[in-house]
Amino acid sequence: MGSGVRVDLRGRRALVTGGARGLGASITRRLAGAGAAVLVADVRKEPARELCDGLNRDGGDTRFVELDVRDPDAVAGVFRELDEAGTPLDVLVNNAAVDVSKPIEHLTADEVTRVITTNLLGPMYLCLETYRRMVARGGGHIVNILSTAANRTWTEAGPYSAGKSGLRAFTHTLFKEAQRDCTGIGVTGIVAGGMETPFIMERFPDTDVSMLQSPDVVADAVLYALSVPQGSVAGEIVVVPRKEPSWP
């Protein structure tokens, strides 16, 4: 599926968390296709390396970085390596996310901690490291992948909704601070509806795929956010299937 969005990212470096498969892989492909050098940050080694090898054979510039976003020391280490190499980030896409679909009465503390740490604290750790460096350099763009669960939840989605709602609030706050601190920094939250990705299909294999959208459509929204001319910014973009049951 070709992208209808045109943006030239040659000479720019991006990092995509959870970039090895699903939506993350779609975003990685779109960014690489636009000319960006892309760091694919994930805990899944083999899928990430296969993705990078394929894109690099086609002329892309991608590299796998093993990263568990739940570990703030590991996150800080990635940015120290970028500093030492003189290769700062221009674009951060916080995409990594997990879910545990259980009624609240059956959830364990470890399951809640895993979801909230991955979906909320992880992106915040990445933003902390990225934002201060972008302020110092005078520009950049942060994209946080949100969910319709940030606006309207459903049963068996307590931790997931809480994490995405928190990330949406954090994204809005970061947007306001960027307006104050550095107008060269874009901050965008992308509210994504259901997608035909392993995130859904592995847990709910009987899902009616006619109710879902391609992750490439959401990846195009990332490119659109990066294409907005200086002086404007797409603060929040909603991309949902026409039959999305959880919006608005």
C-alpha cells in the first residue's frame, strides 16, 4: 500500500518504539521511505532485524536498537550513545504498547504494572530524554500513539485505558510547554482506532476485520503530522475505521 502523504525526511533521524511489527513496522516503513534514518527500538530481536535487513536492501537506513521502554536506565543509555555518536534524534514516535484483557477483579498487580509502565511511563521516559535535547537544538517532533481508549473505554480495558488516558494528558501538556519553550518543536498525539495488527488479531483471532483499518493508514497520519509547515502543528489527529464502535 503506497502512501499518499509526501514529506522529505532525508537527513533526519527517527526512533520508533515497538517498531518491529504491526503499526510500528508500518511507521518504520513510512519513515524510511521518506528518507529518514530510523532506529527500530524493540524487545523483539529477530522481527526487528528482519525488518531492518529488508528495508536496507531496498536502500533504507535503518538499525535495530534493543530497548525495553519500561527501563529508564536503558532509555537514558540509548540517548547517551546517540550523543556520543553525534547523531541526535529529530523525530520520536512512541508506539510501543501492551494490553491485558481481563476484568478488573481478575487482574494482578504485576499485570497492571506491566501495562501502565509500558504504555505510560515508557513514553514519558522517552519524552524526558528527547524533549530537553530538542529544546537545546531548537527543533524536532514527538509523536505519541494514543487510542480511542483515551476518550471512551470499555470492559476488560482498565489499565490500558488508564495508561492511554494518562499519555493523552501528558501529550497535551507537552504540547503547551513546547509552545512556551521552543516553537520549533512539534508535539502530536495520534488517536488510533482498531487496526488489523497482531496487537488485536493474536488476542482476538475471531475479530471481524471489516471493523478494522490498515495500520498503514495510521502510519500515514504520522507522516502527515511531520509534513505540516513550520508555524503550524497538528496537535492531535484521530484516525479510526468508519465502523469504529468506540468513537466518539
